[in-house]
Amino acid sequence: MSHQDITQRQIEITAADLPLACPMPAMSLWDAHPKVRIALNADGKGQCPYCGTEYTLTGEIPKGHH
């Protein structure tokens, strides 16, 4: 994942980014919120309750994750 700004509202993630937390390690943290875990729904999407960033899992869904 490349450097991302916390103001970016749609981010594609891969299985390597799981378990997912917002803000992600590559995001600018100077104006970020507390770290929060993001649950993905069955279609591989999740949203941060603090900043509204939408995450979409791309690629294969890892085995053993629900």
C-alpha cells in the first residue's frame, strides 16, 4: 500500500491488510482519529465510524475469515 492521506475516502485493500484498522499504517496521522478496527461485511466492504473512509477488499477473500 502506498502512502495515503486520511482524507481519502475510498481505499482498496488486500488480504495483506487484514486485520483492518483505521487509520492504516501508511496514512498521515497528524489529524487522525483513535485507531479503530473495521469489520468487513460479506461483500468485502467496511466503513470507518470516525472518518467515513470506505474500505473495499480486492482479490481473494482469505480462507477462515468471515
